[in-house]
Amino acid sequence: MKNDPSGARRPAYFSFPNTLVYRGPDFVPSAQEPLAYRYYDKKRVVLGKTMEEQLRFAVCYWHSFGWGGTDPFGEPSFRRPWHAAGDPMAQAELKADVAFDLFRLVDAPFFTFHDRDIAPEGATLAESNAQVRRIGDVFARKMQETGVRLLWGTANLFSNRRYMAGAATNPDPEVFMYAAAQVKNVLELTHELGGANYVLWGGREGYETLLNTDLKRELAQLGRFLNLVVEHKHKIGFKGQILIEPKPAEPTKHQYDYDVGTVYGFLKAHGLEKEVKVNLEQNHALLAGHTFEHEIALAGALGIFGSLDMNRGDEMLGWDTDQFPNNLPQVALTMYEVLKAGGIGQGGLNFDAKLRRQSIDPDDLVWAHATAMDLCARALLVAERMLNDGALPRHLQERYAGWDSASGRAILQGQRSLDELAREVEARKLEPQPRSGQQERLEHLVNSYF
Ligand code: XLS
Ligand code: NI
Ligand code: NI
């Protein structure tokens, strides 16, 4: 039994009595202890940092506590107690209570939220913001009690119908202003709660048809909006990263934050490439026609890698299923690219991931998060072997060795003209010999690390 905010007793929401612990790869489940970590040994040092610091797991409010289990054909299937009729603020406090129970139960060091996940919308923006702040106070208390920290906050600029034609990219400047006021509130709350990042997902920043859309204006609006956010970040002294979350489509047909390459071009155009980074999600990458690893590697190369929403999609489906990750080879390659990009830094691995709609038992949330955390930990260990063994990095180094020669460097440093290059090819009668890319051999090597 637990205390609820009104002081009354409430039954525990999850059946697990204690925080899950590390038991090692040989752990055998029992009726008393059905679940424990086999790989997530949070104090174990991997490449100079503890697993806890390398992985920085976060549980999201959005899918795990906000979403009711609807789909386009079906009503909410979960019937969480806080979704039942009742005083909306009391329900929001109950939700926060259970959410923190889960964070502690799976031993996740961080959480993430949207303003509309944590508190009901009021009659005016002032009322909505005040309600968000009241739950913010509850968070501050619970964070203090539990040691759980905030990975990021974000404003929901997509659910309410006022945003149906976009937030920053709306044809009506009053909608832009409304969105700005909402972001100001959540950015300030994120700052006060010591959040490590602030995320912007442009879920309505896109369009359906050019017949009613002035694309050039909308891009300029989006650039101004983002600059306002960055200006305010500096004004209030927020030290966290501002992150954009690329996604090519869904809910709109064309979204402006399509993928890493597109976001980088946009940031450059608005002078923000040193101010804003990206929060990447596996299935958003797939929907854009890329692998997750590609998006991470590109963001790393461009210096804008920020954080991850650790989901997976379904190869058979063309939409964002936001499932918990469960594919070791895929996640190991992801973690390898994260390490190559310099590690997760101020970001984290956020489970912006959904249960399946039939997973209606409260404990399904525990199984989902714990299974995903253990998988990511195991993947980190594989990635560590990939790096430490050195064969893969060595292969790359050898493959590109020509570029480290004096002649290769001179070309890259702009010391050779097209004329000079052409003359040299003729003078030396150059006939470059193709060399095998050895993909199969490298794939064999990667398999040996599992
Ligand atoms: C939706 C996005 C969303 C963001 C946060 O596809 O993943 O959940 O992570 O707004
Ligand atoms: Ni996401
Ligand atoms: Ni998503």
C-alpha cells in the first residue's frame, strides 16, 4: 500500500515489491523474483564511465502514462485509474505518483515529459500553464525524494486542434504566439527542474498540400521560432541542450524536420548549428529511408548529435509504432555509433516507446522497460568489444590511409588545383586499382562480438 496525495492509502499499482537489481547473465527467474537485470550493472565501468552514465536511461510520460491504448479503430484499452472521471488535478497527481513508482522500480535515472502529459489543459493558457507548474512542484518534491532526474521536457504543440495547421508554421501569427508562450513555460520549468535538455518535435510543422501552404514563409517562421527559443534559453541561463527531433512524416504528409541532413541545413540557414542538436529516434530514421546508425553517424559527423528516443519500428508497417527495442544486433550497432560519435553526453536513451495495445496489465510497463534497459546494456557491452578489439576501427583507418599521406592531405587542404591534379594523373600515368570493400568479412567479424 502506498500513500496517495490526498493522504488516503492506495493499492500499489505494480506487483513488483522491490527495485529491480543486477543478478548477472546466469540469473534464473523464480516466483519470488521473476525479473532482474542480467546485463544492466549500473556501476560497472564501460569505456571509462559507469553503465548508468553511458546509457542515461529515461522513462517517458507520453506513451507510458499519457496514452490510453487507443488506435485509429479502437477506444482506450488500458483504463489507467488516472484516466477515469474525477478531479483532473488529483488524477494528474496520482499519475505522477505511479510514474515515479515505475522510475524507481526499474531504476531509471531519468524521465521525460510533455506539458500536456502531466497536467490537464485549462480554460486559458494561463490556467494550463499554472496547472503544469503545480505538477512541476510535485515533480520537484519527488525528484528530491527519489534522486530521479529530468532528461528533457517538451511542449505538446500538436494535439490541440488550434495546432492543426502547425504551431510555429501556422498561417495565423496568434497560433505562433500561443505556441511560444507554451514553450516559454515548459522551457522555464525544465530549467528549474535541472533538466539536461529541452526537445522540440515539430509534429505539426509541415503541410498536406501546397495549394494552401506558403512553404517559404513557413520555413522563415520556424527559423524565427527556434531563434526565440535559443534566445530565451540564454536569457534564463538554461545550460541544457536544445534538441530538434527529426521525423519525415506523420502526422503531416511533409514535415520540415525530415531527417538529420535536412535539420542541419535548416540550422545553418538560421545560424543555429552551434546552438541546436538532434534527438534521434530509430523509426523516424527508417521512415526517412535511413538506418538509425546512419542518422547517429551523420549527426556525430556534423557535430549535432544530442540524444536518442530508444524505440523501434516494425519493418512490415509504414508508420511510427514506437515499440520498445528488442533486437540485439540492431541496438549493438546503434550503441557502436553512439560511442564513435563521442558517447551520449548530456543526452540519454529515452524510452519514448509504447506498449502494444493489448498489454493492459500494469506490470507490462515494468517488463517492457526492464527488458529494453537490459537489451541496451547488453548492446553496450557488445559495442565495447567492437571498439576495444580494434579490428573495425583499424579497417577504416587502413581503407582511408591514402588520405593521410602528404598528397592526400594537400588535396583536402585546398593546395592542389584541378589543373595540377589532372597534370599529375597524366605525368604519373595513374591507374588506381580497386580494392575489395570486404563487407562480408566485416559482417563475419561483427557476428563474432556477440
Ligand atoms: C513522435 C515523437 C514524439 C516526440 C516527443 O513520433 O517521437 O513522441 O518524441 O514529442
Ligand atoms: Ni520521440
Ligand atoms: Ni516517434
